[in-house]
Amino acid sequence: MSSGQEKVTVVQNSKSGAGELGSMKSFALGPKRTRFRWTLAVFALLMTFMSYIDRVNLAVTAPAIINELHFTKVHIGILQTVFFVCYALCQIPSGTLTEFFGHRKIVPFSLAWWSVFTSLTATCRQFPSWVVVRGLFGVGEAPLYPGLNAAFSNWFPKRERGMAVAFMSSGSKFGPAVGIPVAVVIMAAWGWRWVFVVFGAVGLVLAVVYYLLLRTHPRESRFVNEAELAYIADGQAVAAGPKKTIAPWRKFLRSTQFWAVGGQFAVADYIQYVFMAWLPVYLMEAHHFSLKQMGFGAAIPELGFAFGNIFCGLVCDYLIGKGLLGSKSRAWFGGVGLVLCGLGLCLTAMSLTKWATVGWLTFALFSLGATLNASWSSCIDLGGKFTGTVTGWMNFWGNIIGAAAPTTTAWIAIRYGWRSAILATASTAVIGAIVWIFVKPEVPLPQESLEPAPSGVES
């Protein structure tokens, strides 16, 4: 073999259905394998980063908006609710559209759409216009996660999907951490309206770059060589060409796995939404953190979530790459992660000191982060070419049930106290862990299209 060549091992699936590892063939390929697939992972991080910055900008600018436009906290709360309702309701259609048109069109269109309405927020003066713009902003963000997960299905071998998902999920935690200080600086310099204009403009640029650099399938990219294509294929079924496909919904709705993947995520997102809404208030009211202590104490559990996500991605990818457990490893991480999260929340509720509370919260959210990585990755394993549909279905249930978490938790805390509220949240984890038994990500859902899939879609 010449010095410019490398020997690449490609795993060929020798089992029908859910086989994880089969016979091995070796191919002498030309130049050293490119790694352009990780460009998609970086874009996923940047896009989820931007999506969460654009979500929290309303919270950052709320005091100035209330002062200038004479809104109340109720108005701001309604605007947040409008976003989540529109976002949740558009999840399932977004998955279908991704499979019909491909992620290369849907993902940048989604980012461009919500970026336009982010910028248009700066023009709003009357409350009805705010409701319309905020609702359309939610519609625009809806295709992001189904689209990116569908892209991972095309661009990454099974043994690397966990880390790809970790890139995507991490943006949601790092976005607010970086975006909030930047938004404050912009607001102090030019006023609250420019926060929306600047971040909207950045999103539009990112959408254009994504469209120009990425393709629906790696085989269509001039930046991907034959060695990387063989590595990505790695035993996967390779489609004959770009096609319009519609998921077999009748078969999906009869599948226990399909309902289970939505059910476990409803629990996981419910727990996540509790702490997205109430973590700072919980630390200050229940454990008497000062404002300065709260800023530090609330950041540590969020970082724990991000590292739990990365940890699950690394370990699952390692196990799959070694042929150990295969996709079953995601179910183990998903179920055990929720059990440990529930345990951590119970210990949080019983903690008597401030930093023991932070420590157990960090453990709980680290475990929850592992579960969420397993959730997103399982959608790819289950969905195959219908990853967008399965992801949209899962995220729909997560956001519909999760949206009830802030109000339910507030009611329990007011009536029975914060300890009861945290213990009630912990109890839901048990339900989610049981549901994981039925997800079975190692067994793909039916792959037959609802209709014959006509070819000829531009990618």
C-alpha cells in the first residue's frame, strides 16, 4: 500500500434487523480520511446555541420592555407560553418536512425564519404584535432538533452519534451562559431593541453558511472523500438517492417503542423544565442563597447537565464501537440516568446545607443530561430514514408535558413547600425509568414509506 493510503475497516452488518456487528472487510482507500462530518456537529452546537440565546433574550430584556411599553409580568409570561405552544405543536410537522425536503433545506430555513422574527421583535410596540411575532418565532425554531437529528442519521456512523448529539445538546446550556452577558452589554450600549436585531442578524449569516457548506448526504459534499464515506457507511443501509418519504404513521402509532420514546422524554423534559424555571428561586427561597451565591450555585448544576450529556455520548459511542451492548447501551443510560436523577433530587430535598444542595443537584442534572443524550441518540437508532419524524414526536411530548412543569411546581411549592415540590419532581423519574424498558433502541421502527417515494428532490 502506498504511503498516501490508509487501510480503513468497514463493518458490514451480517444480521438482519437489529444486528450490531457483523463481518469485517478491509478496503484500501486513497487519501487519508477527511473529518468533514464534524463540521455538521459544530454547526449543530452553534445553532442550538443561537436558539437558546434567542429564547432567553426576552427574559434579559424584560425589565426594559416592561418599563418602556408598560407591560406586566403577566404579559411576559403569556409571550413565553405562546412561544412554547407554537414550538410544541409544530414538532411533528417539522419532522415530516425534514424527511420530505432534507435537512439541508429545512435546518437553514428554520434558522433564517426564527432569526427574521427575532429581529422583527425590535419593531413591536403593541401587545398583539408581540404575540404574533413570538408565536411565529416558535414556529421557526420547531424544525431545528428534528432536522439536526435527521442530519446526524446521514452523516455519522452509529458509534459516533452520541458525541454528535452531545454537540447539539451542549449548545442549549452554553447559549444562555454566553448570550446573557452579551445581551446585557448590547442593551447597555444601544438599548433593548438592538439585542434582537444583532442576534437575528447573526442567525441569518449562520443559516447562509450552513446552506452553502453542508449537503443532505455526505456523498454529495466535495469536502468528504471516499475514505470518510466508507467510514460513515459503516454497516448502515445506504439510500439509493435523495427521495421524498413519508413515515408509516399507522405502524408507528401501533408501536410500543414509538409511544415509549415520547413518554420517557416527557418525564425527562418535565424535570428539566422545573429547573429551567425555578432553580434560581429555589436556591434563594429554600436555602437562602444571596444573589451572588445564587449566580454561582445555579451555574454548577447546569454545567453538570452538559458534562453528563457528553459523558453518555462518549461511553455509548465507545461501547457501540467495541461491539459491546450496542444500542442497548442507550437504554441503560436513559433508564439508569433517570433513576440516579430521582435519587439525586431526593437527596437535594433532604440537604441541610447550601453547598450539599448544589452538589446533589449537580449529580441529579448530570444524570439527567446522560438521559437526554440517550433520548436524542435513540431517535436516530429507532427512526433510521424517519429520524426527523421520531425526533419531532419525542420532542412534541417533551414540550407539551414539560410546559406544565413550571406551574405545577409553583402550586406544590406554595401549598406544601419546596421540599415537597422537589420530591414530587423526583417521583416522576421512576415513571420515566420504567418507560425506558419499552424503548428498545436496538430494534429499529418499520422503514417502509407510507407512499411510494418519488425521486428527484434537489438536495
